[in-house]
Amino acid sequence: MSTTDTAALLDALRQRLGPEGCVAGADIGPRYFTAYNEAPVCRPLAVLRPASIDDVSCALALCHRFGVGVVPQGGMTGLAGGALAGADEVVLALERFNGIEEIDAAAGTVTVRAGTVLQTLQQAVREVGFELGLDLGARGSCQIGGNLATNAGGNRAIRFGVARDQVLGLEAVLADGTVVGGLNKMLKNNAGYDLKQMFIGSEGTLGVITRAVLRLQPKLHSTHTCLCTVPDYAPVIELWRRTRASLSDVSSFELMWPDFYRYVTAHTPGLEIPFAADEVFYLLIECATTNPDAEVCAARFEACLGEWFEAGLIGDAVLAGSTRQAESLWRLREGLAIDALPNLINYDVSLPIGGIDGFVQQCRATLAGRWPAVQSVFFGHIGDSNLHIGVSLAELPPSGGHEVDALVYALVREAGGSVSAEHGIGRAKRDFLDYTRSPAEIDLMRTLKSALDPRGILNPGKLL
Amino acid sequence: MSTTDTAALLDALRQRLGPEGCVAGADIGPRYFTAYNEAPVCRPLAVLRPASIDDVSCALALCHRFGVGVVPQGGMTGLAGGALAGADEVVLALERFNGIEEIDAAAGTVTVRAGTVLQTLQQAVREVGFELGLDLGARGSCQIGGNLATNAGGNRAIRFGVARDQVLGLEAVLADGTVVGGLNKMLKNNAGYDLKQMFIGSEGTLGVITRAVLRLQPKLHSTHTCLCTVPDYAPVIELWRRTRASLSDVSSFELMWPDFYRYVTAHTPGLEIPFAADEVFYLLIECATTNPDAEVCAARFEACLGEWFEAGLIGDAVLAGSTRQAESLWRLREGLAIDALPNLINYDVSLPIGGIDGFVQQCRATLAGRWPAVQSVFFGHIGDSNLHIGVSLAELPPSGGHEVDALVYALVREAGGSVSAEHGIGRAKRDFLDYTRSPAEIDLMRTLKSALDPRGILNPGKLL
């Protein structure tokens, strides 16, 4: 774009959105060009901060006319570089278009604007006796629009599903500024194509999500957290089957491989260590119950543990007796200590549940075969097939992490898994999309992209 | 298409699919051109019965080349005319491509072919200790491919969701014969666009579903069924809130308005009538539990009923003491007696839960204002916002039912509802799609349709 065109576009945007709504040059704060836990990248052409749907629509129509790339931004907590803009692109930050428009207690729904912070929404629905099905670590910064655009997964997917599963209605703005949506509140609605599904998880490449209707869950009264040791992977699978059948309010089913447990217990100062590190699996199970009688729920959980012990499925077990103790078990599982490993590369993949341990063994051996001094740790939300891997090399190969990525993802491909369980593709995993999706699928994605965004202005270079 | 072209296409199809796979002319049985409970319509050009994915792909590629419309067919139990073909179109019946390919007990998934009858699948997964989340009245005839193509709802949507919610992976064949899919088994997979969502519920207009991976639920041990009277609609809503909170295994929450209850109890020979008809609501609640201890579950249900009675939310209540008694309560709710009403028109709509009774009152009054002798009955799956309406006129207006449709759907539009909760649009509701969806949404549906099926051969004239 010529300098004249750029000036004309910025003038038009400033006039439409006001000084609060269009920020350019040195006025752009680093938060708009810095990914979570990383160094700032280049400053975008401008940051647009629309305060209404009409603003979003006009901003997109203008950028569309000028053919300028638009990068939608939420809370900047993504881990795949999906919200970073180039120097010749504008950022569209939804932060000013926030707030809850309605909580419909009879329908059990909340209508919310894209810029609303997840935690704000969680608190608001709790105040009226409901619970939001979505929760993730970044709750204090991430925004609902970003959660939906990336189809966030999080901590409770086995209980309430992923972000997609919370959505009943959705409004989005297309590349040319057309507002499309759908603030539907009904669980059943088969009147034509379910267009909202296209926008959810498409990382802002097909439209910009502006509002959503989310379903609400009944209030949760108490949580019950247990850590136990499991002698082998087959009993882990059997425990998953039994947990689903006997503890219908299970909300987390998290597995730690011995290498992870050993490293975290050895490197977390002040951590309460329930069991000495051994060659076993460490399983954390949490139930979050709508039953107000916490004692009944705890007793049922204990009865299950007793039964599982009798059946030889578990060895040691500790059921947290207090919130503090539960938090301590979670601190172990979260394993922040691994962040200190040199040149750590984190992976977020998914695999068919039965094959996860086979994959782990193969991955560990293959990494050690290639880099004998590698340190690898494995853990994950096994109940929803999600595995996290930490890989640390004393020194990275000349290609940076790409060679490690290629090795890990090739094994994921072989195992019929996905190179991205919950973090999305963004910019970081674009090279590996075809490890999980077939050429016909990628062609069809391109067909969709061309149909909805023929000028290619929406989040260019992301996902595809 | 010229006669020569037709002959050439049929020759090519016969050669590719064999005599079992391509049936034409008088050999076509009436089941391929007769909708459920209706008279046969015109015989299609041919019925294709592919026995493999490759067959489906070749059949579509040939029809695409000749520009001939293809109407996918499942069990022919749809209620919107979505599977009826014109005289110049071919039927693509998936019945020969059936069977279960794999049950993965560790992942809790089943991989199934489109032509599999729902009940066959339900039985197969029960035999290995699981339950399918999907169930509907037509289970003995309907096929999984049709269930997914229409996003069937059914009896357990409040517990397990609609058909869409069961699907983890999907394979479909595009208009030109390209096979696209996706037999993903993971709950979390954010590698690119979730293409399966486009095909689910699109009534065969964007692609032909061939296989799917469905998630499985734990085995259900016992069901507990209760019918109670509720003095007003506000307590119905409060009961829905309390039921979700206290009975997390609730599987049905069904409401009958007094006109429905009065008619059905007066016109069903031999029906056991729990309570005399009165000006109250009749609420059927069913819990299907994974807990093997049926007595514990029944006691919990009874305790809730006691509490609700104390709070004045319910009047009379009967908790079925046997399977026979539960069936009798369901027979009442199913209300087959209304089928005998003259010129009966059935509606399947959805509305925000809080507003359903307001809608019912307005609809009843508006119908009676226009046709004083009208008989209308209202009932539905209230927990999932789905209302069914039966309207009977001694004599239909000259336009047939269209005038009644327009009146009912205009009220649905006003109330922010959907003209199709679970039956889809098909041919029957095409004129009313824009009562529920905006012009921008319908434009976007057309954009999608053109992108995926540029020659318009897939289920022409349906949905759009």
C-alpha cells in the first residue's frame, strides 16, 4: 500500500472510531505486539479499539476497501502467535466492546460481548447461582472473543466440553463488514446451517466474533481432589472408564508420567510431596459437584478409592482434606518448575487415549536416541486425550526448535493424533498442519477461506 | 439433460456400481420415494446404493460431471421432505454402506458407517458396556448418516446433547467426489477449521456423510420416571433450575399443557390416568443413571419430590414403581391419540425457555381468533427449549396448511424462536427459513453452498 493510501485509511479510521478507537505509531503500547511470555515483535500500522458492533463493521469495511490485513486481538494469552500483527497490518482489539448484556436465568444463558475477560464473566454468573462451563489458567486476562475464536479447551473439558460446547448463539463480522448472527438461546435449532461453528476455532481468519450466547451450568458447591499412584497404563484406562461410570461429576482426570513427577518434586521449593518418586503413574482426579452435601460426595469418592485399591488398580492415594491441600496437589500437577529447564519447548498434542503411553515411550526413546542428554517430561489431561510434553536440550540445534518439532509431530502423525489439542495453529504450527489434516481437508479449508474472505484481509498468514 | 445424456450417465453408474448398486425405472421400490407417513411421490431417475466410500465418490463424480441432482437418503424417517428426489434426480441411499468399524473402549468411541440403523448401533455399544448419547423414536429405521445430516435431537438432548454433540470425527464426500475427513477420536483437536461441523445439520446440501466417530457414554443402569402437576409456568422454570442442580442425571424434562393432557386422557383407550385433567401443567421428569444402585437413585428422586411439594412447586406426583408404569406415563406424554384429530398439522419449534408459556397463550388465542373452532394442543421437551404444537381445523383453508404455518411461524419469529427445533428445513419449511435467520445469514449460507457445490447438484431445492 502506498504512503498516501496508508494515510487515507488511518484518517478514515480515526474519523470513524475517534482517538480512543484508533491508535497509531509510537502511541501503540507494547501489549499489542507482545505475545504471552515473549519479547515484543514489530509495531503494527495501527490498533483499532472499536466500542460498538457498528464500529467493528465500519473498521472492517474500511480495511477491506484498502486491502489491509486485520489481526483480531483478545487478551493476548495465546500460545501459537495467532494474535501478532505484521508492520503493515492493523490490530483489531475488542477490549472496549466488553460487558455482559443479559443473564437469562430461565433459559440458563448469558449474552456477552467479545472483549469481556473470562474471570469477570465467571464471577458475574456465579453471583446469580450459575457456573460457566469454561475455565482456564489465563482466566484473569483472556477474553471471551479469543476463547471462542481459538476454541479454548481448559480444565473442565471432560465435564462441560470445550469452548465450542458452551456456545448457543454467536455474532460475527465478516471481512467486508457484514454483521452475521445469531444470538440464539435454544439448545435445539435446526433452521439452516449452523454458521457459528465456522467462526469458533477459526482463529479470526473467517470473521471477527463480537457477541455470544453461552449456556450456563448449575452452581458447583464443592470440589474433591485426589492424587493416587497407578502401577501401569492399562489400569489408568480402566480407572478412566470406572471414574466416568461412578463419579459423574468428575471434572479433571490428569496424569503425570514418572519423569515429570520426579523432576517437579525435586525442583519445587516448599512443595508438599505426597509420595516418593517411583516408576509409577501419578493420577489426579477432581470432582466438582452440584450436590450441596459435601460429606456425601467425599464419602462416595472415598468408597470408589477403596474399591479401586481392592481391585489393585491404584497403590497409594491421598484425598485432599482441605482447600490448601487440594491446591498443593494442583501445584504439583501444574509443575511450574519445568519452566526453568534450559531451552524448554512445550508441546500441546492430542492422541487417542488408549495409545498415549505407547506414544510417550516412543517419543521419549526417539528424543534420547537423537539427543542423548535430552530431558523430556510428559503430563496431561488424559480424560480428554490431551498430552503436554516438555523437551529440554542443553543446546538447541542450529535450526532452533524446528528439528525437535518435526520429530515430535511426526510421531504424533504416526499415532493418529493432532499437532494441536487446544492451543490452535496460529503462526507457530502452520508448518505442521498437514501432519494432522489431509490435503483434501486443507484444500477445503482454503475454499472456505476464499469464499468468506476473498481479499485475504482477516488474520493473514495464520492457520493456513 | 438430454435422453442420450441420461442413458450415458445410467450406463456409467451401472457399470461402476453393479446391478445391486444402481436401480432404475420400475425396479425402484416405493420406499425410495415415500416420506414417513405420507403417500408416494414421483419415482426418481435412479437409486444408487453404493457399498463403499469409493463407490460413493465415483457416483458423485459422475453425477457432478453430468450435472444431475443427487438426493442422499437414510432411513426415510425425516419429517421435512428433505430426502425426496425429483423425477430428474438420483437418490443416493447409504443403506448398503453400513456396519460398525471399531469400538475403541479406551477412547470411548465408536466408528460407524452412515447406513447403520441407529438401534443396531445402540445395541452394539450396550453389549460392550457403553451407551450411545443419541436416541429418538425412529431408532428402528433411521440411519446414523441421516441423524447426523439432520442433526437429530431426540429424547436425551438435555443430558447428552443433540446429534452434533456426539461427533468427534466425520468423513464426507463433496459434490465432485472428493473424500474429506477426519476419523478423529480426540475430544480436543484444534488443528485448523472444524470441517465436520459444516456437514452436520446441512441436510445433505454440502456433502454426503459416509462415516463418523461418535463418543460413547457410560452404561445406564436404571431409569426413574415421575409425573407431577405444577400449578403455573413460573414454578415449571424453578423446577427446571432445581432439577439441573439436584438431579444431574436428568434425561427428560417434558411438559404438557392442560389442553394436550385433557385431549389425550379422554381419547386414549385403556390408558392409565394418573390425575384428572385440570387447569395445571403436567410435567414428566426422567433420570437415567449410571449408578448401579437403583434404590439410592429412587430415594434421591423421592427426596426431591418431597422438597418440591413442601415448597409449593408441585401438586400431585407419581413416581413410576415399575417399567410398565413408566411406559404408561410415556404413552400419555407421547399422546398418539392426537394423530386422529382432523387435518392435524404438527409443528416443531424452539423458543427461549422462559417465554414458552407466553408464546403458547398467544398462539392459542391467535389461532382461536382466526378459526374459532380450532383445536390446538401444546407439549414439548421444555428442558431443551423444544415445543411441539398440534393444530386441527375441521376444514383446511383453501391454501392448505400454509396460512396456519404463516400464522404460527410469525409468532415464533416475534418470540425470538426457531421455526425448526429438530426436524430441519428440508422442503417443508423453506418458505419460513427467513422467519428465523437474517438476510445476512441466508446470504452466507448461499456463499457456503456455492463454494462447496458450485453446480448445485447436492440435494437441490432443499434447505435453501
